[in-house]
Amino acid sequence: MLFKQYQHEEGNCLSYLIGCTKKEVAAVIDAQYDIQPYLHFAKEKNLRITHIFETHAQADHISGAKKLADAMGGNIYLHSSTQAGFPFQKLNENDVLEVGNIQLKILHTPGHTKDSISILVTDTTRGNEPWLVLTGDTLFVGDTGRPDLDGSAEDLYESVFHKLLKLPDIVELYPTHYAGSVCGKAMSPKPSSTIGFERKYNPALQFKSKKEFVDFALADLPVQPPRFQKVRQFNLGFLKEPPIEKTYATSELQISVEELKRKLDSKENIFLLDVREQWEYQQTNLGGKLIPLGQLQKKLNELDKSKEIIVLCQTGSRSQRATEFLYESGFQNVKNLIGGIDAWIKKV
């Protein structure tokens, strides 16, 4: 079995390609809009992409599922509860699909969204027990998915505790996001784990009752992704063009490291906002106010609108989303630091 994980800095997303070299077929899970990496790898390994899975209707990034299906002729697979504007194969609980010698078993795991699925993967050339599970936005490393976009915290509890945590400890866990995504609130930067490790150390899984978990899952939720309803509508085939049009030019909401240094040196009236996590801030910072991205929506009153707000994170990805959110929330004088702390360290 070939197994390839793709990390996408924009949106802090993860996607996957699973291939059977003997039968020369492959599946792609949660494809990004730029499908060239999947096409290139498949051509390099002489694979046909026959199965294209979406673990749910995405709201935080543009999906490449339809583009990939058009390019390769493969089928798109979604849960049967999904309503879409294009043809797809319907999936239900305990369905088993074969991709060459690889078996993919479907678990319906609603909670983040109603149509969320997890995919249990078995390499039959090695054994009959599952090797790994692709958990989409249901269970992350160090966190669970947020239930407030199109889901239910009660359903999330059932999916996590009564399905995913019933799997053996040795099963590897691969989610669709890592730290910095707005689809969770405290996920780890590590892009994979095991069921056993998460069972023992994931803070979201330590509660003894359903009520405790539900209260935790609904507390301190991240800001909702900008235009998330339009993104979801495009991903489901109900919009012809990606919802990338904006009432402002993205370039107008950017500031370079050099320009920020000039402003700091001249003591201009600016407000630095750091949207990273506490552990990142402790390692290195520019002295700005720390409000992690996941807490920004509830702490807008802590921002100084009388000053120009410069938003920063490690690489500029999270801060870009924070900048767009603030602008669309009425903060007209806000800019994202291009390249983030990493660029600052390199250039200053």
C-alpha cells in the first residue's frame, strides 16, 4: 500500500492519496483545489485515481474533488445524507470499498457536520485488521472538530466515544487538519497520532459524561471561516465559480516585514496582534498582544480600533484569516504581516 499525506499551509489542511501498486489504482481523500500534486504522484507511480472521497462538505477551503473527477474519470464518494449539484456515489455506515488490495470501510461520524464520515483502512496484503483511520474533521490530534457550523456536539460525542474510540489503540489516526485550522480550537501541530495516544492524552477525550464533553466542545469556539457558507455551496456544486471574489483587494490588507520595521522604528501608532498559540508565543514574539485565532471572535473588545492593527502568526496563514475576519467585522485599518514571524527572523 502506498500512503501519502499532503500538508497544505493555506488553511492548515491535510489530504491523502492511498494507492495499490499491484492493481495500479488509488484513492484521494479530501483533495485540495490544486490537483496537480495528486496527478503528478499518480503518474509517477503509474496509478489511476479511481476513488475520490470527501469526508464531509468542506467549509474552510475550496475542494478539488470535482476537478479531480473530471481530470481522471474517477467517482466522487460522499455520505448518503449529502445534497450535491453533481453526481456522486452514496456512502453508508459499514460500506466496504475495495481499491485494489486495499479495503476502505466507512464509518458515519456526524458531529462536525451531519454528513461527516471516517474511513477505516486495511491493507489486505498484510492482514485483515485495520491499519489506520482517516477521521476528517471529527477527531484531530489533540482535539475534536467544532460542532457549530453544520453539526451537533451531542452527535460528535457519539461519533468519537462510541465509534472511533472503540477502535484498537494501535490504529493510526490521520485527520484533515492540524494546528492553525479554524475547524478546531486546540489541535496539535503534529499531523498524525494513534487511537491509543489520543484516548490517553487528548484533552477533549478525558470527560466522564456526555454533558461535560458537550459543554467543552461548545466553549471558546474559533472564528467562523470567512464566507464559509459560499465555500460549502461551491464545494457541493451549487456555485459555478469559487467564492474568491471580495469587496476588497487582498493586497490592500498586507504589510511587509520591512514596512512593519519602519513603523516600529518610527514609533507609529500601531497595534500588534499575535494570533498564534501560547507555546509559540513563548518561543519567540514581537511583543504584540496574544489572542490565539480560536479566541479572537470572543475578544474583539480587547482590540484598539484607534490604531492600525498589524496581525501576525508564524508563517502568515492564520493571520491572513484573522485579518479577513477582522476586516469583515468592521475593522477597516488592519493588515496581515506577510510571511509572519518566520519572515521577520530571516529579514530583520
